[in-house]
Amino acid sequence: MIKVENLQKRVPMAGSELEILKGIDLQIKPGESIAIIGASGSGKSTLLGLLAGLDEASGGRVIVEGTDLSELDEDQRALFRADHVGFVFQSFQLLPALTALENVMLPLELKGQVDARQQAEYYLGRVELGVRLDHYPRQMSGGEQQRVAIARAFAAKPAILFADEPTGNLDTGTGGHIIDLLFELNQQEGTTLVLVTHEKRLADRCQRRVYLDAGELVTGAAS
């Protein structure tokens, strides 16, 4: 469960403050898939970062899995993310010096997981990359790199997966395959899926959509 209460985010700008989020209230149920939609600059990625504990709010609260993120310092939030949260980014965020297998294994090894290699191989197989284990990101297409990122996210068995424009750098056909993978794993693993996207076909696959406009949830626009 994610519970957001009067969430606000302001940043200094030219002697004043820019208000990015203006008192957001939102609840996301366990196992739910939800798309956060809005025009560029509406605050979507900022909201996602606050929900994931990547940033600190200026006001209000984000409660994730019973933990109030506002009560944690930066190190505590990092530990919380490692235990509960997975990420898929538009830019893939793979380490170029590591193979596909090593990229997926790394976060598992950092958690002290003894079966890191077995888990990494299993999830790379799930995203149809079992024959590319020893390939480096530069040797893979954009779609293949995003599939590695998805395997890495799901291998840690997070309660919640956050995805920021996960198909933004992919062609239509490859993007469609990535969408299928995300929702297949979401349903099979029971993972809560929170997406930021401009892509209608991705948003339409979610159980619910919420709309941001200039930092506010638009009343009556969510479905």
C-alpha cells in the first residue's frame, strides 16, 4: 500500500520558489497497476521520485508498506528502497562495464543474496535473454537493454516497481514487447506497478490512471 497525504514539492528559483506539487492525496493498493499521466512539466517524474523515496518532499507524507518516508534520512531511504522497491528507467541505467548477467546480479549480491547468479539467470531467461548473459550493454539493442533492466528490477522481488517512461527510447514494436513483459511479470509476481508515461497504449493497460495538471491531481480525470 502506498498512501500519499498533502504531498508538496517546492524548489528555489530566482529568489523565489517554484511549486511543483501542490498537495497531492493518493492511495495505491497492493498489486495494483497505475499510470501517472500529464503534460511535460506537470510534476509526474517528481511525484514518482517522491513515491520511490528518491527525493524529499517539502511537505506532506508518503507512507510505503507502512513506513513514513519523511521520517527516514537518506541512508535509511536507500536501505528501504533496496528491500522494497524496483526501478525501470527510460535510459536503462545499466553499468557499461558489466555484462547483462552481472548487471542483474549486482543488486542481489549487494543484498547478500546467496543465489544471486541463479536468480539473475532465471529472470534474464524470463525476458528471453538467456543466450545474451555474457553480452555488454554496448553489444545489445535498446530493447534488449531495457529487458535487462526489467530482469534486474524483478529479480530483487520488489513489493513495488516504479517505471519512468520505460518505452520512451524504444521503437513501437520493441516498446510493445516491453509493455507485455512488464504486465506479465506484474501479474505473475503480484508486484505493485507505478508508471509515468506519455504513451496511451501503456497507460491503457493499467488498472487505473491518475492525471496531473500543473502539480495537482485533476478531479474526475482519473479512471
